[in-house]
Amino acid sequence: MTIGDPLLGVLLDGRYRVEQRIAVGGMSTVYRGTDTRLDRAVALKVMHPSLAGDADFTARFIREAKAVARLAHPNVVNVLDQGADPRAVFMAMEYVPGRTLRDLLRDRGALSVRAALDVLEPVLAALGAAHRAGLVHRDVKPENVLITDNGLVKVADFGLVRIMGAADSSTTAATEAGQLLGTVSYLAPEQISQNAPADQRVDVYAAGILLYEMLTGAKPHTGENAAQVMYRHLHEDVPAPSRTAPAVGRELDALVAAATARDPQARPWDAVELLAAVQRVRRTLPAAQLDAEPPASGRPTPQFGPGEATAVISAPSGLERTSVLDVPPELLPPIRPVDENLPPRRRRAARGRSRSRTPLIWSAVVLVVVLLVGGVTYTLSSAVYATVPSVLGQSRQQAVTVLDKQGLHGTFSEQFSESVQAGQVISTDPGVGAKVRKSDAVKVVVSRGPERVPVPQVTSRPLAEASKALTDARLTAGTTTEQFSDSVPKGAVISTDPAAGTALAPNSPVALTVSKGMHPVPDVSGMSRDDAAKALQDAGFTPQIAGLLPFGKVTEQSPAAGTPRPQGSTVTITISLF
């Protein structure tokens, strides 16, 4: 793709080194490069040499750079610089590694409703920022929607951007009558018929086509050539996407129908209004509908790898490339010539009426743009985003009320807490002060109070079995002591501390007393009468002496030494002189 490209390795404007050609559009080529001054990757959009000598195209190119440079929005590809040298007219832009929405649709076909809305909402947020700043994109299509490696969606290529209401040689989208610039599959009817200026609602129309294509995996209007497609835009409504993808539902059919109405007056006024409608519909859709798999017919076999995307990506089909299109005469409105029979003064007035209004229009536009630019950030952010308020320590109902005042809604879950009282909010995700889209739920965790588990009953159970029972109850076996027992078998648990049934925090230790079995009879043979009696008593036995001699040694004992016997049992000892 890059063999023989004369710009490869060139240092533009003494600063930007051209390294790799990555995309070709109808009016420009995009290269990956390096800003040698700041040592960072950039995308370099270079106007085609055949157009660089055209003053109108050069002015359009520079206007794009200036227009996008003032759109500070996370979903718009940032313009960093613009320049020219003897070899090229170019602009340096943010480099966006990832791929285009066109790549995604080629690989996956139709998307689920949730995935389609996840892409559409940031696209509308970006277009809304442009519209509220008085700018119209005029070339919204999957090739100009970039999806970064971490899932961020960005709108690129404002190459056909224009200021609303401004006089422009391309107001009719062409350099001369009967021609227009754009991508035919996404052109609004008024762009084709040229019977009205292209305002922000042409972007709304293209966004509706974009939504249809994401939901169905196909464009609504197709044809063998551009003229056929343009005719269908003018004379046929976009079909309901549910005809192809039944899981889409009537709510999204209505959204597509509103956005793609052939009469621009019937569409949402701008992308901000459409975004609000999308978010309202999204809140009403159940999870099963949002995540329903699209029909298999909308999932083609992948033909292209994801590659990398930058500010402009071209498609192989001629119908997908931004280009100068010839509009068939039968699609154009009739031209009303000036009546030459009018008096000269009226003829001049008829010819010059639009020119006489131009300074006034420009003055009004400049004033409106200045006012809009100052308030666009606040207006758009308040319409699309909100700041997560502090609801920590509040009850669930209080949290619902506070979130609702910010235009947010929460999904609630419960969690045990040793420090937060039951029923009060422990945390939110995103955290307090974070910016969040109003369509996204704030995850709110409410305290269930401290968690407690009861000590299980493990007496008379073997030590190993008792330890496992404690582990299963989310407690731990603590210190173990041994003790003789007349009733508990050797090696079994006699008691626990705390006792069974006591409520403890998880992982608390429980002390165990384990039976050593019954007491063995001590060996008292050879002892004196008094010593033997004391030894037996100390061991818990009752001595019984056979013989009346007050002196002598123990010669016999019964039971024998070492025999296990219950405490209190009688042990008989025999005293003999020999």
C-alpha cells in the first residue's frame, strides 16, 4: 500500500515525520507520523496534490482544521496543528489506535441493541457538541466513527464541515450546480435536491442511517449506482429495522423513522435532541431486548482484520467514499431565471438580493457562534453528562431523590459493613464527583450492617470434622486444649468457646476442648499406704484398702495400672509387709 509514496520519510514543516500510510479518502490521505518536537505519535491528514492547487478545497481544508480545533470534546478526534510546505497541505491530529465502525460491521455484521446504542450515543454527543457550536459535519458514516482499543468512540473527518447559515461556495454541497460532495448512502434528501441549505439535521439523518445499519447489518437504500441510491433517498422512507431484525422492537423503529424523516422539519432539531430521545428509549428497554443476538444473516464471515484506524478510513466501494457526485438533472429542482422583461433596477435587485444579505448574514452568524461557543461545553455536558453527587451515609430513598435531581438513576445492591449502619449508602460507582452519562446507571451499595454467623454445634464430633464444620460456617478453629472425659470419646470435642449458637464476625476463632478419653488408673505399686491413697485421689479415683496393716507397701491394685476408668471409680490396693 505504501510502495512508491513520495511522502514517506519526509519531515513536514520541519516537525512532523511521515512514517506509514494508513488510509486514503476522497480528498486526502492519512499517514501515521511522529511529532519530533514533542516525541509523540500523530495522524497526518494530507490533502491530495491534485486538490492542493484548488483555492476552494484548500480553504475548506483549513476551515476544517480551525473548526475542529475549537471542539474540545472527548468523542471528537482532536486537531493539534495545521500547516503547509512546498510538498503538502496538511493537518496534524490525535492518533487513535483501533478500528472504524465500518471494520466492526464487516467483521460482525449487525450489532445487538446495546452495542449499537453504546456506539451511537457518543457519536451523537460529538455531533451535538458541533451543532451547539454552530457546525455541521455533513459526512457522518461508519468510516468516520473510530473505536479505540479501550472502547472509546470518536468522530473523525470534519472535511465537509460548514458553519450554519454561513455563505459558502459549498452551501449546495458543490463547487458548481448539479454536483455535491459527500457519501451517497448517508446523504439527506435536501442535500440531493439542493432545495434548502444543509443544516444540522443532515447529520441527524445520517445518524439515523447509521443506527439502521448497526441494527440490521445493511444499508436501507442500495442501488447499482449513485443515482439509484439518491433517487431512493428522495422518494422512499427508510424501512423499519425490525423487519430485518425482529428483536429491535417498535421503540427503535420509531427512533430510526424520526431521525430519517425525508422532511427535515419532522426530524429532531439536532444531535442533542436525538441523543435525549435515544437515552429515553434505552431506559425503557429490558435487558433481554438490549442483549438479544441479531439475526445470523446480519453476521457475515469476517474478511478484514481489525488493523488500525486514524482520523480517516476509506472503504473499497465507490459509494462509501467521500467524493464529488453528479446529481442527475431530473433530481434537481427547476431553476427560476430572472425575468428579463423586468425593469433594469428590479433585475439588478433580483440578481443581487442574496449578495446584499451576505454581510448581514455573516454578522449574525459570527454573533451566534460567539455566544454558542461560550456555552456549548456547559449546555452539552448538562444534556449528556452529570456529576455523581454525594449520597454516602444516606438512606436508599434519599439516594434515589438526590440522583434524580441530577438526572441520574441508580442500581442498588447490599453489602455487609462493620462501620456503616444498616440501610445507609456505603459507596457509589463511579465515585462522587465523577462525570457519568445520564443514560448509565450509578451503582449504589447499601449497608446490611455488620455480618454475623453462629457458632455451629460440634460437640462429640472428631476434631478434624469439627474444624471443617467451623470453616464451612466461615469461622476458624482456634486454640485446642485436651481434657479427660468420662462421656466423650477420645479425640472428640467436649466443648467450644464461645458456645454453640453464639453470633460472631466471619473468620473469628473458636477455641476447642478435645477429650483425652477416660482417666487411666495410676500405678501405685510399691507406694506406702498413705502415698498410694493420695495418688489415687489426685487422679480422681476412690482408694479402697485391703488389709488392716497401717504400714507396709502396696503389692497389688485393681483395676491394674493404666486401665481407663471413669472418674470416681474405686481402685482397690493391697498392703503387705513383704
